[in-house]
Amino acid sequence: MDVRHRHAIVTGGSSGIGLATAELLAARGARVSLLARDPDRLARATARLRAAGATVAARPADVTDAHGLAAALDELESAQGPCDILLHSAGAVVPGHFLDLDDATFRTMMEVNYFGTLNAMRRLAPGMVKRGHGSVVAVSSAAALVGVFGYTAYGPAKCAVRGLMEAARAELARHGVHTGLVLPPDVDTPQLAEENRHKPAETRAIAGTVKPLPPARVARAILTGIHRRRFLICPDPTTWALAHLGSAVTPVLHRVFARRLKRIRLAA
């Protein structure tokens, strides 16, 4: 897909992967619309894109509110035309020990990460199917590929996103609509900075040895995935190997994780 003159809607577009991808889409000639919960952060992101010469619109919305999200998406399509590309980047992560997390956290992770993705897709995919073209891309996580200590609430929600996109893939493809699943490792975003404040020591020991990717690198992988109509979009070699060679790689990772957790226990 050539993104020039296309209308791309980006949820979670005020920072991180969403904003970086919106900037790249705009630089390549797309009309960009941003959705995010925080009006102030959204306004700053919009001003940043406009200062770079982008054609951009924005609406504040919470992806867990299906009705409010639908209204915002309708307004953006009225302002900039039918949506050609949906990048669902909105998400949340709350790490913690399984026995310490409350029930509300597990439900919130599903509401934001899975149902938020579903709400946006359900609103915009029918129009793409009717027009016979489009691209729906959802940001999942490497945590959807392997269980990680501390992510008992977050990991399953991102697994649900993966399952949704895998199941929808063939259904939408027969109507000319591309689906993409982004599987990033840690990315240097405000969300990661907030997450790091709450990570258990064991989770830091597992994840802390890998340098987070810059959002721009993930954005480039997403644009390549859209252009080449790829389903699996893996921004780094390790995640690519895990996504394609999981049955061989996962046992090795579990042994590595176990050794690091043992060191944490011995040091305690």
C-alpha cells in the first residue's frame, strides 16, 4: 500500500509508538488523525505534527468507551475522509506479582489492550471491507509470545490482541483488507518509564538486560509492514525469531529467565 494521500487514524497517537508512526506516515504524504485520552498531550502532539507540515486532525477519546470512541472516529472520518489505515497503538501495562495484583487490574488490562483494539476495529473495518481496501494494524507485544514474570495481567491481554488479529486475518483479506500484528520488545516511551516505576525486581532482571528500542525504529517497521502487507511485524531480530521459531526458542528463554530469577532469590 502506498500511504500517500491516504487517511491514517492512530489511537494512542499522542506519544510513543503511535506518535512516531504518525510522524512517519505524515512525512510520507498521509493525512493523519490522532486519538488519545489526554487532551493536553494530544494538543502538543498535534501542534508538533502541524509544525512539520502535516495534515492532521485529533480527537480525545478513551478506547474502552465504545460509544465515545465511535463518535470520535466518525468525526475524524468526516473531517479527513474514510479511514484507509488504522494503527491501534493505545495500550496500558501494569506489572506486578500475581498474588498482589487486584481483580480490577486484570480487567483493566483486557479493557484497554484487547477491547480497546476490538472497539476501533469493529467501527472502522466494515468501511474498509465495503471499499475493498485498507490496513488494520494492532500493536501487541513480545509478551504475547512468551510468558514473562510480572506480566500475568498484561501478557494475556496482549495474547488476546494476537488471537484477534490472527483470527480476523483471513476474513478481512478476502475483502482486500490487510491486517498486521506488531510485536515489539520494550520501547523507549513514556509508558515504559511509568511501567519501570512499578516493575518487580524479577521483571527488571529479565527485561533490564535488553536496551529498549527507539519508537522511530518500530514506526519504520510498521510502515514497511503496511507497504508490504505483512502480517507479523517484528521490529528486532530477537522478537522475529521468537515469533517465527517459538517452539525452538521459548524453552531456551525459559531457562535463561529461570537462571536470572534464581540469582534474584539468592541475592535477597
